[in-house]
Amino acid sequence: MVNTEDPKLIAAALNLDIDYPRMAAELLPLMKHAKCIPFSYPSEGVEVTAYSLFLRVSPQDTDYSYRGAKSADFSSWTWDYDLQASYTRTIIGSMPFKSLGTVRVVYFPDIPCVEHTDWDDPTDVKHTLGLSIIPNTAGTHCNVWYEKENRYISIPGNAMLLNDSIRHNVPAGVGTRITMRVFGEIDYDWFNDKIDHNHCYYL
């Protein structure tokens, strides 16, 4: 059982009924949209560039980052219908969100996502535990630090729950990895029969 009041969940792979190739085909062209923002960072001594796109917008003044986006009230976010993402909106709309906040897509073209965190308080479940949908995995996976065993755990597949205040990274894949993070108030019990218990970890 996933308890939203329990901050101990680190990460859990999910089996969701989503047509991932269809979603990837819908989202990949948006990488060239004017609203998709490139951002660069060092990786193994070289500068690499990823791309970030918010599918939902908020009138609240926030930094362009996960930390900034998650600081805005969930109820302030609305879909950006300038972006052609009807299948993605339908899938997320079918989930039992009481209040849907930010939805951010990040594209990693043949590059890694270096180790980072996206919030500072691991017990703040509202702002740390989010749904990741990965329409294109690029043949790689997410590594999450597992303090209990002093090692990284690997979360494979196209969807997971992730406490992003825990250090995590993604090795470089082959092709463009598309990762979408979804935050909001949701009935997490909905995920109970969708969790891959071979890849489910708690603090």
C-alpha cells in the first residue's frame, strides 16, 4: 500500500496502461516548440544540453525549475492548449488527481541526467512524491540513492513514483529520453495494484 502521509517511499516502478510509443510520437515534436527551453550543464567534463517544456502554466511568479514550479499552488495550474498534446492530457486526466499541479517534460538527447535533487525536505510528500511517465526510455533507467544499503537502486521502465528530494540520476541513453513529471494531490491507493514490487524501495 502507498500511503501519501508516509514519506518513506523512495521510488517504485509502475505498470500503467499507456500507449507509450503514441505518447512519445506526440511529445517529441514539441521539443522544437518555441516554449521548449534548452538548459545546459556539465557532464564528465563536457557541456551537454537538455530541453524543458511545461505542459501546464501558472500565473504565479516562480523560478523556471522544478523547485520553482512546485512552489506554486497546484490549483493555479492549467493546461497550455497551444501545445498539441491531446493524448497526454487524456491519460493524465483519467488519473484520480484531486488537484493537478505542474506537468513538465524534459528531453535528454543521447545525454545523461546528472545527479541532483528537486526539493530539500524528503518528508514533504506533497512536493517530493511525484509521478514520472517516460514515453521513451532511450534504453536507460533512473538511479536513486538508497541510503539504507549505501548504494544506488535502478528503476527501469516507463513509469514510476519518485521522491525527488532523494539524489537521483539517469545514465546516457541511445536516442532522446523523454521524461514527464506530474505533481498534484492524488489518491495514491490507485497505484497499489500497479506497483512492480521487484522495484519498490522505502527509506
